[in-house]
Amino acid sequence: MNNDKFINAKQIAQELDISDSYGYKIIRQLNAELRRKGYITLAGRVSRPYFYKRFYDEKKEDK
């Protein structure tokens, strides 16, 4: 199984320089968003692309 598809709380904590417990909180929030959109989620893990989209995707503002 390829683990690159998902990111866990410890990896999020390292990426964002936060505590592991806050990493779990972020995963719960992102998984709740995905469930509202109709996706199936896994406890303690979130889609790596979705994580990066929500944290690093810069949206262009209309001028």
C-alpha cells in the first residue's frame, strides 16, 4: 500500500511545526469537510493532496 496518498497527524505536526494533538485536530476538521462533500474518510489520516490544497493553495484575488 502506498502511504503517499495520506498524511497523518505526526507528519502534519512536523510540516506545520505544531503539536501532535493539534495535528489530530486539523485532521478531524479536514475529514469533516470531506464528509460534508460526500467523501469517505479514514480516522487519523487525511488525503495528502487535500491537506496541501487547504494549507498552501494560493487563490488569485480579483483586482
